[in-house]
Amino acid sequence: MPRVRLVSCPRCGAQVAWSTENPYRPFCSERCKLIDLGDWAMEKYRVAVEEDKDAPDGEEQDEGSGIRD
């Protein structure tokens, strides 16, 4: 019998089996999954961005947008 790997739900911390039988993995439930999705939608999570120290002042914006002042 294979061992079941247990992980903590990222939302509430409950122990949950990491298996294909859990459609909400890594979450413990649909509720925790939707709460986490809502937090992303409301921009509660952010990815840190390092400023380019070599860029001249005022040119730290995304240059791929094609919009210039």
C-alpha cells in the first residue's frame, strides 16, 4: 500500500492528502481554494520586483508597452 503524502492547506493549515483523489489540492476544500483565488483577485498577494539600478531615472517602467511620454 503506497504512503499518502500529507501537506498543509495554504489557506487554513489543515493537513490534507496530496493525491489525485483530492480535486482541490493543495487546498483542503473548495472554500479555501476560492478564498485564496479571491485574495489574488483583490491583489492581496504581490510579487516583489527589483528595480533596475542601471536604468536612467524615470525609465524603470516596462519598455515593452510601446507607450512613451
